[in-house]
Amino acid sequence: MEMSYREALYQVMNNALTDPRTIIVGQGVSDPKGIFGTTLGLVDKYPDRVIDAPLAEEGITGICIGAALNGLYPINTHMRADFSLVAANQIINLAAKYRYMFNSNFELPMMIRMVIGRSWGQGAQHSQSPQSIFSHIPGLTVVMPASSQSILDWYTWALHYNNPIIFIEHRLLYDIKFLVGEINPYPLNTTIVREGKDITIVATSIMVLEAIRAAKYLEQYGIDCEIIDLNCISHPGWGDVLNSLSKTGKLLVADTSWLPFGVAAEVSRIVCEVNPFLLKAPIVSLGMKFTTCPTAKALEDIFYPNQRDLVKAIIKLVTGKNIHSIPLPDETSMADLYKKFKGPF
């Protein structure tokens, strides 16, 4: 069956609230849009446990940590991932370390939802993708679901996980429908979403979909791409990446954030430390331009990598040539392709 990213999130949030220990806390969880529709109407069903929050991210996250330590399961939402940076003290210095500091005598089960991705000109403070920051911290699990199935599997699993887990959702994915099956109680940290022989593409979040689009485009020109959804950013299945690379010998990493000190750098580090001899060519990475995000749409389109950037990089890596006969696809803004934004989010 088909289910949109939004519908999968709503289903998990609704199911989570059937447990009286669960609370959902955050800005906008009870407003008319309900976090892009993922909590819409839940305040009417559970008025005491779906709680709108003021602009006090550190305080609210601290309250959620206290709730978790006292037997509740809080789901703390941040409509933009940037807002979570205000709560970094609570997430990094308390949530991530509590179990260790008290020799596992305390457990801290909680979910933190963050939303990334472009919309209609968010500018510098509403466009960041901080997965590398949180993945750097021991004690945190970070997942970037790229499909509805990933949401059903991981979020359901997280409800029974006794440690803090961060989910980073991409706002351009909420309207996209995906095929879903039975919920996997043991979700895969890394998923091979397309098998191929010429190049390994390791991607995160919406870049998985962009990689699939690029691979389909290049099929007609005889280039066969293998695509790996990194999925759990903090604890990837490196075996899948290395096994794929032993077959293709060429690696492209596509992330939703900046490249310096990021996910792409970590993938490259692991490959080079474990077995650099798998590589037949230097690794290529794609991510946001290393600058603050511009507000103007024309500049924003350049700031984010897309299908055209992927196709260009894949052709060069596979053929080893800058000049070739393969035409590049027409430039299409991701925001135009996946969702037409009318505001405010």
C-alpha cells in the first residue's frame, strides 16, 4: 500500500499516544497545521498530553528530560531543526550523558523530532541541517528517515528504546507517497535501495530520492548506480557501504548539510581507514554550499545540491571525464519538484 511521509508520522504519533505515558510537547503541536499535519487533531483526542510550548526551547527540553526520568515518554518537537540549537545544552550535556553519569541507574527514553529542508526562502537561521553535530555526541542516536517505511519502522522501535533518539525529518518529503509493508521491529541502520555495478552513492534524507532520480536518468546512458540510504546517521551499517564499494570501486556521498566535518567526511574517513584500496577513484561529496543560506529563491536553488548536480558528479566519477556526450537534465528546483510552498512553514 501507499502512505505519505506525513501519514506515516501521524500514524506513529497517534499510536504512541495510546500509551498513557506518552506526551507530545513543542511549538505548533496543537495549532491548525499540527507540525505539517503530523499531530493534526491529536490535541482533541488527548488534550492533557499534546502540549503546545512557548518559545523556550531549552526549558521545554529540560522539562521533557525530567518527564522521561520520572516514567513518561516525551516526544519533543522542533518545527525547525535550528531551534534545537537553543536546547543543545539540555540535549548534549544532560540527555546524552545521564545514563552514563549515573551508571545506568537512570534511563532516559525520549524522542526529539527536528525538521530540516528548504521551503520559500527561510534564510540563514531556518535552513540548517545539524545531523553531524548531534551524531558527534556519544549517547545520542540520530536517524534521518527518507521514506514512510523508515518512519514506521524506526519511530515505532524508538517508543521502546530507553535512550534519547533524534529524528531529523525533511519538510519536502511530507507530501511524498511511498510503498509501505509490515513494520519491521528491528529497523536496518543502512538500506540498499537500488543495486548497481558502476558507482556507490551513499545518501541521506531527501538526497536518497535525488540519487534515485539521477540513477533513473542515467540508466538510458548505460550507467548503473547502487544507492545506499545511510538512514541511522550516528550508527551506520558500514558493512553495506564497504561491500558495495568492493563491487563498484567508486563512491559518491550526498548529504543535506555542509561538507566540512560532516556526514560525507565521516563516510570518507571510515572507507580510508578500513580499506582505501577499494577505491578506484577519489571520493566525491555533495552537500550545501559552505556559506549561510541565501533567502532569494534563485540563490537558494544554487545553494542546495539537486538531481542535476548528482548526474554531473556521477558521470565524471564513472567516466573519469569532464567532457562527455551525455546531456545533463534540465535544472529543476527541489522546492518546485517536491512541494509548492505558500507559507508559513
